[in-house]
Amino acid sequence: MAVDFLTDEQAARYGSFHEAPSRAELERYFFLDDADREAVQAKRRSHNRLGYAVQLTSVRFLGRFMPDPRQVPAEVAEYLAGQLEIEDASCLKLYGERDGTARTHAGEIQEAGGWRDFAEVREELAGWLDARAWTTGDGPKALFDAAAGWLREGRVLLPGASRLARLVGSVREAANQRLWDTLYGMLGVGQRAVLDSLLTVPPGERVSELDRLRRGPVRVSGPQMKRALERAEEIAALGMGAVDVSGIPPRRLAELSRYGVDGKASLLRRHSDARRLATLLATTVYLTARAVDDALDLLEVLIATKLLARAERGSAKEKLKTLPRVERASAKLATAFQVVFDTTSEQVNTDTGEITRPKVESLEGMWAAIEQVVPRHELAAAIAALFELTPPLDSDADEAWRAMLVGRFGTVRPFLKLLITVVDFDATPEGEPVLSALLSLPELMGRKKVGPAEIDTGLLTGSWRRLVLSAPHLEPGTVDWKAYTFCVLEQLHRMLRSKQVFARNSSKWGDPRAKLLADEAWQQARPTVLASLNLPGEASAHLEARAALLDGTYREVAGRVPDNAQIVFDDDGRLHFAALEPEPEPASLLDLRAAVNAMLPRVDLPEVLLEVMSWTGADQAFTSVTGGEARLKDLHVTIAGLLVAHGCNVGYTPVMGGADALKYGRLSHVDQTYLRLATYRAANAALIEHQASIPLAQAWGGGLVASVDGMRFVVPVPSVYARPNPKYFGRRGGATWLNMINDQAAGLGGKVVAGTPRDSLYVLDVLYDRDGGRRPEMIVTDTASYSDIVFGLLTLAGFAYAPQLADLPDQKMWRIDRTADYGAFQDAARGRVDLVRIERHWEDILRIIGSIHTGAVRAYDVIRMLSRDGRPTPLGDAIAHYGRIAKTLHILRLADEPGYRRQIKVQANLQEGRHALARKIFHGRAGQLYQRYQDGMEDQIGALGLVLNAMVLFTTRYMDAAVTQLRADGFDVRDEDVARLSPFVRHHINVLGRYSFQLPDLPGGLRPLRDPRAPVEE
């Protein structure tokens, strides 16, 4: 059993001072309280008192007694000496000269402090580790760190690193084996044979059945939709969806399935029966729902882009073609009717008021006048042309493209019956008519005559009624069942997106209502949720307080309007802001920026990654998907090479080298086995934590302000997970990386979504799914992330939402008291918040936000559920009314506090700077994303995000060292200038061409800084 998951450096740092404690750590662990002082003062000599204090406090910090207390960092000795009024901390070198003194003191401290030996709790710790390993599937390093934390909290002296590592390794291995044995035991003999057959390669084929089934659709077409449904049907027919795996922790099942989806069939075949079949079972259970997800993803984009959008474009083109004929016919008709009006109307002399009779008083005379300008046969032809080329008067704007859509029935014919068979649809009461119509379609298809009684005519809204019931080619008493099919599919598309029709055998397209906390589960979670979010169980007092806050803020801000030059009101009473002037850059800032940038060492990107890994241990987060604990030699070098390959979008070739760690086979193996979204996120957490500890980052902010924004990528390959948007992607599809950055310049996480959906649908999910760092309190977004419902949900979740509101005069301000006089805001505050509506739905509102807060349901699904056809449901409307209070408070603060507007702008600019750096890094293949599947997109963008954070951390740490050096040299370094330095400079890091993977020895922990007088190399 291998336990060599700790590097020599990590083993050396375990339970020891690997660097001097920070000021915060000194104050937390090394402060002597009254009881400590009493124990220390019992010792006679200064060196014994100081040595005793060192042992007393260092055991709290390290979790074990130091072999030689005299080796404590000087900062610790000086901090303790100052508290003990010992003038010379160097007297510590005399401590322990007499044999046994240090050991005696350690024994006293252990007994007085209740510190226990590891042997006393070994079995208890093993049980705790077993539960954690079984539930989470954490890697050995994460379990090792968690075990050390558990021991410290329990006041247990840490054992040796190898002893604790052996325990962690054995417990984790036993938990893994139990997982495999449990899943293996759920299978019958026949099921085991079926799963093993997935690893075989059929005669004449090049890939195994597993490889074939785990490939989802990539192209958007009717035949692809049919194949996607056949794939889902084939996977469901394996019967593994019926195996009850509810007793297995979801994270462990997901971990196994990820290995089965990504791992090679040849590698799976080499495992033991239990492990192999457990992995295959988890994989097929996952694929059973995933295949339906893929099929419905494809259906959604097929209807939206290949049917509806294409029919609209085709209709528009046809309309343009007929436009000249329509114009000529309309001109002739207009000319004829002008003659009618001129010759048959009474004439009035405006000077005298005299009325004369019409020029002609008979039909024959009128026609004679008309035929002088337009011959009668041309007029008849013009009328016929207009009847032919323009829709009837009772038509709507959609009739033309809907009629064209009916001609595309060949696209949907191949898969309609299979769709109903494979997908287990269900619906809310609002969606039941559409679902019933969908289920009835197979009975209508192919028939020559279908009567009105056989369809649901209640679904025939707008022009669909004419197209279905009154098409010109229909026989009396029949309907156009093809048009009816598209009427149903159009409404199905809308109902699926709003979750009013859903799939029971799908994860992504399932019913979010079923995931909401309810009944006993909600009652158990309710107290914790309310305490966590600081929300009351009863709404009345809370809403009264919100109303008072809004009223008071209106009055305070209105009272300061005469002195506020930043805002004006137009003639309609609507609010406008003056442009926010950029902050001037003083000469001291320019000088500091130039000096700091010049001092940064020049390095290749791989060296940055290797150095950052050496600081943070982030490479230890990359664990094998197989669950193995042994680490490959020089694995960190291979990981750095792969991060460059994926993060720079250049592939393997530029990073391949003669070293074993950079050969193609090694790169390919590690890529498939160690790199995945979960390990990227774990590594990123280490970088975020390290960034927060740097004084320069702390000068930028406290980590409590964050922004969320999207970065667009063209996807030039066929993919269901890309969507069109000509503004961003031209003629191709694309995807958006919604990412979050805090005010310390650390990227906290992100999410890849198809196309360019409104950011507001995903902001909460990004916030709740961050990789690490402090939970932000203030959230900055652009206007695309704004909606009243999102304002309400974010406020309920405890965030201060601060979107940049474009077109501010169009933003309605809201009040609660209709009779209140808010001065200059009287006309702007034209909306009214209904507190009664909020209070009526308060319990459901709490259940919604509680379900999102606990992770029971995605915020995206909830927001979709709360709106129907662009209009909020009653519950959604109540949440929107709650959000309007926060929205108005935000607008009032924008109006009253220029500093608040500037803070928002600074954070938004920070995100723009990060995106610009990301573009510089992601330079290969013209910056386009060549991944067909969503998992591949997430993995590659995960690599980009990690490289971004590594570069920012590297730059921040060296900038911090440069500022410190400049201060020591007497340079004019002002705190206000330091706060305006940017870590997104990139002149010092080479991201192009071939790279160096050699990390030099860094005795001082950092490279030497350059001469600040050297010119900056761009």
C-alpha cells in the first residue's frame, strides 16, 4: 500500500515552522493570557521563562512540541519576549542546555493543557477519516490535512508524518474498497455480464461499446436528434437505471462515473472485478440521465436555431424578394384611390368657405378618371398581387414564418415518435395541455384526414388557428396535422425552458419543484437557513423595517439633492447621472508603477506555474481519477506543461520536450487521469488562499467585493453546447465563461454556458459554486445580469447587489407609501411595492431561497420556473417586489455617493483587466474554443482560469516584494498609490513560443528583483 503522496518538502513542513507566522497568527496563537503568564512566571530564569512560553504557544500553533525549541522563528521569540518584558530574546539559546529541562516543561504543558497522545485517539480518528473518505472521496493529501486539523482541534499531539500518512492511506483504501464491493454486490450475474460487454470492441469496429455510448451528439440536425434518442434508449435498455444506488454518497458516485466517462476502456479492464464493475455501474447510471439531457439539449437548440430561427430568416428573405412587386402594386392601388378621393369628395374653398359638388357624381365617371392614370386591368392585377403577397387582415406577424416552418416537417418526422418513447415527460397543470397534445401526435402522423375533434384547438393561438384549421389545401372538416405538430413543438420548446413541461428521467431538464426543500426536509433545514441568512420566519416586522429604511433613505438623499452636482432630473422627472470623471493619476503613482513594473523578474509561463506550485502546493490537488495514491515522478512538471497547453490553447507540441515528464505519452496519460474540473477547482482554492495572504492584495481590498461577468469564446466546431450570436460569434456558434473575481484580483470560480444567455440566470449559481476564498458581500455585475427577481433573490441570500444600470432614466424607482413627498424624486418614484403580496408568499419565498442556499436546486432552474413567457408567476412577482426595495436603495445610493459609483466602476474595470489578460494567455487557434462537449469546455476553461490566477499570484507577490524593497530604499511609496497598482501587467511573463520548464534554486523563496532603473520591456 503506497503512502508516498507527500513530497519531501511537504513532509518537512508538517508540524514545523516552514516560515515566520503572520501578524494575525502571532496574535491568535502566541498571545499570553493571564493563565499563561502565571505558568510562565513560575520559572526563575529569563531563558527558561521564554523557552517555556515558546513551547506553550508553539504546540497550539503546530500541534506538536518542537524537537529543539531554540529553532523557533525570531519573530515568535521577540513577540513572546515583549509580552514577558524580557529585553534580549536571544537568551533563548540558553534554554535546554541542562538535559531534561525542555522535556520536563513539555510534560508539564501537555498535562496542564490536556494534550493527549495520538495512540489514545487513533481508533476514533480512523472512524472519523473513514466517514469522511466514504462520503467525500477526498484525495489522500486533503484527508491528511483534514486529519491534522482534527487532531489540533482535539488537542492531540501530532504523530510523525509517515505514521499519520499510513493511517490515512489505509483508511482511504478501505473506504474505496467498501465502495466498490457495495456497488458490485448490487449487481446480479446477468447485469455483470452486460456491464463487462461494454468494454469489448465489436468485430469490425475500432472502439468499445462504452466509448461509443459515452459520446454525445455534436451536430444539430434531425438525424442527429434521432441518433441521440436511440443512444438514450440503448443506455436505458441496459437496465442499470433500475439499480437502487441511493445509499451511495452522490459525490462518490459522481467520482466513479467521471472515471468511467473519461478513462480508457483498456485501463478499466485491468482493474479487479469489484472495482471495474462498480465503475461501470456508476458510469451507466450517470449516462442514463445524461443521455436524455443530451437529447433534450439538442432538441432545444434544434427547435430554436434550425427550425424557428431558420423559418424566420427564410420568411424574411421571401418577403424581401416580393417587396418590389408589392411596392409596384401598392403604388398603383394608392394612385387609383387618390383619384377616387379627389373626384368623389366635396371641394371646400378655404378662403370663402364655399362648398362645391364633387368633380364626378357617377360610378362611370369615377372609373373614367381612374383609367386615365391606371388602366382597369392593371388595377385588377395589382389587387390580385396584394392578395397573393400579403397576409390577411386578421393574420399576425408570425404567420409567414410559421407557414414556412410547416414545410420543414421532414426535419422532425424521424424522431417524434422516439422522443415520446424515450423521454419520460411530465408537466405542471399549466403544461399538461401541451404534454397531452405532444403524446397524441404519433396517432395523427401520416394520416390523410384528421378532424378538429382529434386535436386540442385551445392550443391554436394567433396565426396557428388559420394554418391548422383553414389552410387552402385542406378538405372541409379536416385539419393540417403537420401545422398542428409544429404548433405543439413551438409551445413544448417554451414550456421546457420554463420547466412547465419536464423530463422525469433527466437531470438537467427535470422538475426543479421536486428538488425544492419540502415538508419535513424544509422544517429541519428552516431554522439553520433563517439563522444563516438572517431572515425572520414572519415577514411583517422585517418588511416594516425595510419600508422604514426605504422611506428614510428617500428623504435623506432628497434633502441633499440641491448640493449634488452629480445628478439631474429631466422634464419628466426621471433621474440622470453626470459622467463619472476618471480619477487623476498623480506623478507619484506613475513613478511607483514604472518602478515596480521594471523590478519584476522576466520568466517563461511554465516557470511561473512551477514556482507558484512550490509556494502553494497546488499541484497536490491533481489526484488520479483512478483513486491511486502514488504520485508519478516530476508530476508537477507534466501538470505545468498541460496547463500551458490548455490554458494557452496551443496543444501539446510547444510544450513537449526530451524530459520524460514532457513526452507525448506522459502528457496524454496525465491529461486523461489527473486533470479535470474537480482538480482544477481544488488547485485554484490553494491559489486564492495564498493571494489573500499577501499584504499588497490586502491593500487592494478585503475580499468581500466581487464581480461576475461573461467572457465570450467562438466555438468553430460543431457542438450542441454552442449557440449563435452574430454580435459576438459572427456566423459560428459560441460559449460564455461567466467568471467571478474579488477585489483582491483572485478569480473565485466560473461556469461555462452555451451562447450568450442573460447573465442574470446564472449569477447566483456562480456565487454559490465558488472554488474558494471568502464569501463576498457585495456583487457587481453589468446590466445584463439585472432583473427584479434576481435583485430579490440576491438580497434574500445576503448579498448587496450592485449592478451597473445602463439607461438609468428607463429604470423605474419604487416606493411603498403613495402619499409620501420625496421632493426631487417624486416623479421618478412612480412604481409602488406591494408589501401585502410579499407577506402573502413569505413562507414560499423562504423555501425558495433556502433550497438555493442549501444547494438542493440550481438558481438557474428556479429563475426559469418563476417566469413564464417573460412574465413572472405570482411567487416570482412577490420576489420581484421584494427586490425592487433593494433596487431603489441601490439607485439612491448611486445618486448620493459618487464613491459608491466609483467603487463599482473600479471593480468592473478589474474584471475587464482580467479578461484582457485571459485573451493574451488564450492566444492559440485565434483564441477560439475547439471543444465539442460541455465537459471539455469546462476543463479547458478551468485550465485557463487556473493559469490566470497563477500569473496574478506570481505578479502580486513580486510586486509586494518590490514595494517593500522600494520602501526600504527610501522611495516615495504612498498607500493610496499602492492600492491602485494592477496585477494584470504581463510584459514580464512570456506566454508565446517554446518554454523553459527549469525552476532555479530559490534560497530566499523568491527570485532576485530587477534594477528599477532598467527599462520596461514590452
